[in-house]
Amino acid sequence: MSERFEKLYLADFDGLSKNKPQLDIAQKISDELPTMYEGGVRYSNNVIDMLITGAERAVVGTSTLVDLSELRGAFKLSENITFKVDFRDGIVSFDPEVAGRAISDLFREVVEVGVVDVVVPMALVEEAADARKEHGFTLGAIASAPDIPRLEELDVDYMVTEDYGSPMPDE
């Protein structure tokens, strides 16, 4: 994979759903390829677990983060954080202040914390691109290959593709 991709986005489903990240597997992967590791950060100190694996960036998603104040604490521990907005007919979050916010307001606070890398699903990319003009962060989009022309139009900095390495359904 290192010949085809600059970086790997690793979503650890055990970490995300069960709060049991597979740190040993993430470490083996991170040794081979620069990695953005989403392992289900709930509290600020969890970012250290993600980064100890050798991952270049710890991805902190709204669906697992207990509350936005934990992002502030996480950034004090490391600047190597990517903020991910999880979206299912609205922003998904345990924190009601996150779930009910406008994207621009949320990104303003995230940038005030110091986080400068944000990744969003394709459904939010246009709003995020507008917010980036105001708040000045690096923008990634979770998208598929057919979305590339639209991402280029919006001047998105990078794409996390869903087209490669998706887990196979249990047989």
C-alpha cells in the first residue's frame, strides 16, 4: 500500500464501538506507513494511546468524544490531532453542545483549541469548505473516488477514501 498511498486512515472498529482499541495491530501498521489512527478517543488522555502506536495523527471523532472540553485537554498532550465530524442526519455526539451546533461555530471552537486539521464526511464538505475560509484549517473529506472532481472544486486538502480496504462483512 505504501507505493499507492501517502498515508493510511485507520479506523479501529473495536476501539470505536467497544472502547478496546487494537493498539498492537495499529502499531504494526504505523511502522509500515504514516497513519492517521481513529481508535475511539473518549477522553483527552486516550490520544496518547493512539500516538504511542507510532501513528502520525490521533483522530478524535465527535461520535466517541465525551465532550468538547476533552479536545482541549487532548491538544495539551499533543498537537498531532485531527478532529473528525461524525454525521448521520446531524452531527453525532455525546455532547449536546456539539450535536446541536452549526459547523462554522463548531470549527471556530476547534481552531481556538489549536486543532488545525479537520476531516468531514462528504455530506458536510461544502459547509466545511465555507467554514475553512473563515477559520483557516486543513480540510479532509471522507469520500469516494467519484467525488474527486467536487473535492477539487472545493479545494479540499486531502481525501480519505472509502474505496479501498473496507472490511468484508462477516460470512
